[in-house]
Amino acid sequence: MKKLDDLNYFSEEEQEKQKAFETKRDRFFDPIVSLFIKLKISPNFISLLGMLALVPFAYFTLSNPHPGKSLIIANIFLVLHIVLDGIDGPLARKMGVSGAHGSFVDMICDHSGMAIFTIILSFAGIINGSIGNVYVFLYTMAIIFVINLDLLKKQFKWVFRSKYFFYLMFLVYSFGGPEYFNEALIVFSLFNAILFVRGFTRIYNTLKKSEGL
């Protein structure tokens, strides 16, 4: 079977910067990565721990979904989820086991984390459930198209990564900041809808052209 390049959902412009970022990130996490190697902890196990960090996040968010101590503690586990999601890649490269299979697991955990985060906020009543559902759907479809465009070597020039703004908004809200989640998710969904349409059109035209039609 032909070996696949690493899967990713970065735009063309982001891919040019990703290598430099990976080098800096690998250097930053090297001490803890070296410790994990000594403890014989695998990259996939780190990915699993990152997902499990969302369990206490859900508990503290749902127990008191209002600005204050409970949500601040919830943010600690959200940050842990994000950090662990960023460590599995450096660990895989250090162990010499990085590749498309690892990238696949990383992307699944990364996107699942965003979807679970959105669902939890919906159950907590922090965001409107219907708006959250639309956001997750459009974000998912946009990511699927970006991955397929990467495989077809037809990457977008840019991709708007709204989830990081979403996470940041939750952090600000936890400390008593403004609550504009629904309005922001509508705007984010509009951007994702644009990526959805552009992605579908570009993939369709590329496949059609490859068939000589």
C-alpha cells in the first residue's frame, strides 16, 4: 500500500508556518516528552488522557454554569485537554512513530474535543442548543473538506479556526466577562458555511476535471 503523507487540516498558508511551529513546540515540550518516553507512555495514551480531561470539565461546568469558582476550575481541565492535545505530536516524533495514523487519531481527538465542549455548554444552558448544533455541523463539514482538499493537493489559502476564539470566550466568561456566545457562534457558523460551499465546489470541480469532464 502506498504510504500517505501526514494528514492535516491546515490551509496552504498555515502549512508553511506549521513546520517552524512544530520545531518550537517540540523544543518547549521536550523535558516532559522525555519523561513520558522513560515512563513508556504512548502518544495515543496522551490523546486519550486529553479526552478524559473533558470529564471533570463537564462536571464543574454543569454543576454551576455561572461565572465563578466552578467555571474557573473547569477551565483548568479545558487547558489540560488543549495542552495534552499539543503534546502527543511531539511525543510521536520523538519516539519516531509519527505518521498519517497518528495524525488521524490527533485530528479525531482534537475535533471531538471541540464538539464535546460545545455539547457541554449547550447542556449547561450557556449557549443555545440549536445554534450549537449548527456550529458543530458546519465546523465538521468544513474540516472534512479541508482534509480532503489536502489529500487532493488543493488546499485553501486560509482557514478560520473559530474554536480557539470559542475557548477564549469561555475563559473570559468564567471570570465574569461578557456573554456573547450565541452571537459569536452565528458569525463563526457563517464563516464555516463559506468554507463548506467553497470546499464542496473545489472538490467537485477537481474530481470532475480528473475524470476529463
